[in-house]
Amino acid sequence: MKKRILKIALYVFGIIILGVSSLLAYVKIALPDVGKPLDLKVEASPERIMRGEYLAQQRDGLHAMPFTARLDRVWRSG
């Protein structure tokens, strides 16, 4: 009985190790290396601020639908 439990435990441990190593290999090989983010500075001009306000108002219109109203509550609370 002990041998059977030990055998099952080793199989489970092996599957966990295989899963973790597969996940790490996927992250290392399949996902692209994007490098470091650019350090961008955006100048705040009145035109850009007005454009941002316009875009924010357009987003508000999208969340006026009943099935997306709960998204609006989450967005505004954060």
C-alpha cells in the first residue's frame, strides 16, 4: 500500500514539474521579447487636453448600455 501511495505521489509531482517547466519554456520561447519601455514625455497643450476630454466623453457613451453599465462603475471607482 505504501509503494502505491509513493508511486502516485511521484507521478503527481512529476506532472507538476512538467507543467511548471512547460509554462516557463512557453514564456521564454513563444512570447516576444519586447525590451524596455520607451521613456516618453508628452507635452500638455490645450489642444491635447481638449482631445482627451473628447475621447473620455466618447468612452462614457459606450458604457451607457445596460450590459456594460457595471463596467462603468468599476472604471469610475478605481
